Amino acid sequence: MKRIVTKLAITGWAVLMMVGLGVWSCSTDRPTPETAQQVVEKLNQTYFFDSRVWKQDIQASVADNIVTLTGETFYPQAVRGAIRNLKSAGFDSIVSQVNFLPEMLPDGKNFAIVTVHHVMGRYKPVAKKQEATELIYGDLVRIIRQVDDQYQVQSPEGYLAYIPTNTLRRLDTLTWNRYHQGPFAKFGQNIPLKNGASISIGSRLPYLGNGVVLLADGQEYEPNANVDYRVFSPGKNPLRQEILAAGKKYLGLPYVWGGRSGEGADCSGFTQGAFSLNGIYLPRDTDEMSITGQFIGFPGWYDALLPGDLVFYTSGRRLITHVAIYYGDGKVIQSSDSGVHIASMDPKSPDYEERLLRDFTFAKRVID
């Protein structure tokens, strides 16, 4: 993966060098509470690149030389990184009370679909200002937490925003899958519905065939001949196989940090190349690439993945550290330490690589 250099993030390598070389631990003084918080603040910066799409806030307090970690994060890798860095700084006893997001709702329904024509998502649970992004009818979201009569959700693109609870229909995983898989209809106009709601221009809904669409409330709807909509079938898009064919041209090339040529490539350089050979230009760095497209998979849920989708990974060292292209049948094509190759997420496969399951964070779709 190419070195990350943005206004909002510092490189994980910089943090590791400062800690690993003993910036604090080489001191003969006993580590202080201020030292612990400095370590954690640097880790927060390492895992942070855009507050619009990512939550990372870990704090450290020290009593009797025992460090207690509090706060919240999306992924346990960040906590593992904090513990490792604190030990390098001279702390032997560390207790984690960090809250992992999303917070699981009592009935386990942490997915939802927007059932109103439009609703403004806000960075804070307020009625005015703090605008983040607007959500429209049919948008699929992941619920992060509930605050009174508001849910904090993650939009299809990844924005974190609060919206009223009465603007959503919560879904179990089976229903969530139904809304993600198969062909879909994309609407080019506002359409009032008999139930009082209305489809918005830009709404995306499952297409069941024979002119029938699945609405956000679970009912079926048959648009008349005057309704402006198009049907897309992502699973049948030939561009997906063309991207894989382009990726296979790189097979056997060595991994080269920062590389994107026929002499070798890193993970994001390889991915960018496979897409650019098909006229699609992705950002160069993995973290920037990870905020393109729409979410199509999370840990424990990636049933809707199709060949050509992007799969992202993190580690205890820094934020998004790796990207691969989904190949189908539980496999990915990627550039890693062993070069460009095809590997499996299935433990029963001879091509299985454990980290592909252990460090999986999410998958994104950039083409329909």
C-alpha cells in the first residue's frame, strides 16, 4: 500500500517509529499518566482520517501504574495497537473498557432502510444545523447507536449521521440481504405512493421482475408506463469480469511499496491499475479508495459481494492497511508480501489466508 499522506492523518509508520525506537520507554523515569495519554492520542491520530466516516476516540487514565483505556472505536485492532504501544512505553498493566461500535440493539436489528422521501442526516442529534448528508427513500443504512429519538447511522457511502427513529424501518440480516442482492430499479423522478410516502429521484429499490419493485416498507409496487426508472443487474455486468481479467495480467508480479507498474505494485497500485485498464480511475491511496462507492459488506456480513467489489482490511498498526478485489467464491485477487496472487477467505481452501478474515473491515461497491 502506498504511504498515506493526508491533511487529516499521520502515517502509522511515524507512530511506530517513535514508539518502537523508545521515545518514552528508553527514559529511566517511571512512565506517567501524561505519557499514556500521549501514546493514545498519537494512536487516535493514526487511526483517524475523516470524522465524517470514522469514529476513533480512545482515552487513557492511570492509577497505581495500571492504565485503563476508555472511549470508543469501530475495530478491536485499534485497541490492540494501543496496548502494544503502551507496553513499549513502559506500562505493564493495561485494562480495556473501550466501547466497540456499532452498539448492538436489544433485538439485534442493526440494519435499516429509509422510509420517507428524504431526511437530513446531522453530525449531532439535533433538529437544526450540523448537516452531514441527506438520506433518501430506500437508502440502506447501518445503525450505530440510539440516542433518545434519534439513531446514529452510517449511510450507504459511509457518512455518520443522526436521523429520527421514525424515518427508518429496521431490518434483520435476512431482509437486509434481500434489499442488497439481485437487480435494482433506479428512479429518475419523485413518485407519490398510496401509503403516504414517496419515492425520491435517485432512489434505488430491488427489482423483482415483471415490472414489480420492492418498496421500503416491504410491499410490492408496479410502476406504470409513465414512471421514469431504469433496471440495473450488477451481477450480470460484464465489466466485472473485465476487471478481473485485467487484474490477472498482474499475476506473479512482486509486491513493490508505492509501485503501480509492470515491474511490481503495492495493493492500492495494483487495484487502481486493474480498474484503470477498464476506464475507471480510483484514488491512489488505500484510505482514499475506501471512502468511494457504497457499503456492500461488514464483518459477519458479506453475502452480497460480487466480483469486482473492493475489500478493505485494517490492523493494529494503523487504519486501512490493505485493499483487494473480490474474485468470487470467497476469494480475492491482491498484491501483498507474496506478490500479486489469488487467495481465499475460506478456511477450508488450500489458498486460505487467515488475515483475510481476521482483519476484514468492510467492502465497497464502485460499479453496478
